[in-house]
Amino acid sequence: MAQCDCGKSALAPPLQPAPERRGRLSTRLTWRDIAGGFRVRCGFGRDNYRVAPGLYSIGTPGADSVVLVTANYKLTVDTVRRELAGLDAWLLILDTKGVNVWCAAGKGTFGTGELVRSIQASGLAQVVRHRQLVLPQLGATGVAAHEVKRATGFSVHYGPVRIRDISTYLAAKKKATPEMRRVTFNWKERLAVALVEITGRLRPALIALAALAALQLVSTGGITTHLAADAAPFLAALLTGGILVPLLLPWLPSRSFAVKGAVAGLPVVAVSLASIPMGRLEALGVGLLVTAITSYMALMFTGSTTFTNLSGVRLEVRRALPPIIAAAGAGAVLRIAGAFIR
Amino acid sequence: MRYSMRYFLNGRTLVLDSGLCNGCRRCEEVCPHAVFAVKNRKARVVNREACMECGACRMNCAAGAISVSSGVGCAAAVVSAMRRGDNSAASCGCG
């Protein structure tokens, strides 16, 4: 080629309108948004609940209005826009593949690269006069503010952890209080994440129920209402590991989640053995299985918390998983044997 | 946060080189557990036990004064990485 004109075209204004310039977002949720939010909070269709990424307007923003950045998980977008009622702002929605800010930042999809791409694809520099962005603080895990500045000229301000503090933060000239910067994990937050987790256990629970029915059929020649008594300890274990452990998390002893789960399982074992007539082998089998289930579920809850770290989780998995698997295996053998030997 | 909301090895891999620190306060700004405090233009680790090693501070330290081995503290991700036979557990299975 005789001459290269790439330098020129990079400076020329874009001929096409920016592909990721979007319309206005309402700050009011419809009943469908609310129903959708309820559905994904229960864990259904959570992986494909997203909004088209790009630059949206809230209210009637101008060239000096604040630019907020968020993820394209629709539940996140809905929570954000509802909190922005009464404000005039630009909302830059990154393509995080429908994942919330903190998790996407951990994966790097809410990251420096995607933010830089999104700023360019939306033509943000032509929309606003200033060069300031407000990101959610929890996005910082994926974004290097100094690199964004270098690549785009935009300065990154990390806003509050929770969007409900955004108007206070903006009114205070982008100053966050220490409380706004702290992640919490109160019982409401623990319950909300626990409900998502427990929906994921429906399938193994149904498989376990089918196995219990098959065991009863083979060992007694029929299926009776006694199946309810057979299933009761396991249902109790599921609810204990899935809901009670998250709720009681700060009060259950030990730093180990597996131990917390096993401790929470003990009353389930005690009540089951006291109230349901079983043979010795069966009782031992149920005891081991229930403990393994509550312990395992508690261990898996590490991923839902706001304070566990990777090296600690690796350590605990290495230590706790072998005994949990051994207890579950031995428990299953004893439970099956107990159905035949009474 | 309640004292029992602590975990094994919290903050063990966090290293701050005060010689490189330029006192920009970014670490204080991004940390969700108030692990850092900046005094006299130097950051200090004041709450190591609360550190969940998310890596936000290292990511935003333009001076390169912070190192931390970060990742998602999720047992499901660790177990599935073990089953795949890779030891990195870099990404979680959710979403």
C-alpha cells in the first residue's frame, strides 16, 4: 500500500452513529420487571436475564450530567434505575454477559477492557463535556482506574457499594462515607442468596426421593406412606443446610463452613432418630447422610458469602471434602443395608 | 462486621510495599472491608483479618505497591476445578 491513513481516520469523527447509543430508561419498574426479579431471585432463568449493553439516559441528561456505569444483569439494571428516580444521568451498561457487578468483576467481564470498549462503542466522549465516570465500588476488582484514564481520558470514581446510597454520594460531591464503602452480609442478604442456592438443589433432592422410593419398593415389595417418614430427615437436612445455616452463619461455631453445617445438622439427626422408628443400621445411615448433606451444603455456601477468600476455601475443601464424601458413602451403604436387615 | 464473619487465611497473601506507595488513597477507596488506612501519605494494612483477597486494591494501585493472590472464595468453583484437573480455579461456575 502506498500510504497509510489510519492516523487520520482515528481522529476523524465517526461517520456512523455510535452503535451502542441507546434510548431512555424509565426509573419505574413494571409488574413484569418485579415478577422477573422475583423469578431470578428464586434461581430460575438467572443465566439469561439481561439488557442490551450501551449508553442509556435517565431523566433528561445533558453534556454535564453524571455518567454511571453498571452491569447488564437485568436485576442489577432494574435496581439501579429505580434508585435513580429524579436524577438526570447517563447510564453506561457494560456487557457482563448478564452477570451482576461483583461476580462479573471477579471474572473480569466487568473489567478495564470492556469499559474502554463500551466508552468507545457508545461515543461517550461526544455525549458529555466532562471526563468523569462513577463506577460501583465492587466493580474495582475487575477495573484498573489508572488504565481506563490512560486509554480513554476518563477518570474513574468508585461510588458506594450499594446503589441506594447513590444520591447521597452524588449530593456530597462524590464523597462516600466509610459505611457506604463497607460490604455487609446481614440476615436479609444471607437469606436472599440462600434462596437462589436452594433452587439448584431441587434436582438432586428429587433424585434422592426416587432412590428412597426404589429402596422401599425393593425391600418391602411396595410403596407406602412410610416414604414420607423416610424422606423427612433429608428434607430437613436440605432446609437446614440451605436456609438455616446461612441465617445462623455468624452464630454457628468455627470458621469452617463444613463444621458449621455439621453442627447445624445435629439437631436434625437427633429429632429424626427420636421421632421416626428405625433399626440401628438405618439410624446410623440416616445420621451420617444428614450430617454429610448439611456439612456439604454449608461448604458450598462459601461462594455466596462476602468474606471468604480463595486460598482459605482451597484449604477447607482439601480438609473437609474427603470426610464428607466418606460419611455420605458409608451413610448410603448403611441406609440401604438397614432397609433389608431390621 | 461480626467477629465470626472471618475465614481461614484471610489476608495471608496481601503484601503492601510502603516504599512504592504514593499515598493516592485508591486502596482505601476500593476495599470493601476497610483493610487499609492512609496516614501521612502512606497506606497501611490496619485490618488484615478482614481481607477476602478480592484483588481490587492491587488492580487499582497505579504504583504497583500491592500484591495479593486473589480469586473467588467459592467451594463449588474449587471442587469443579479439581474435577477438571486444573488448579487455577480462576473462574466460578455461576452465570
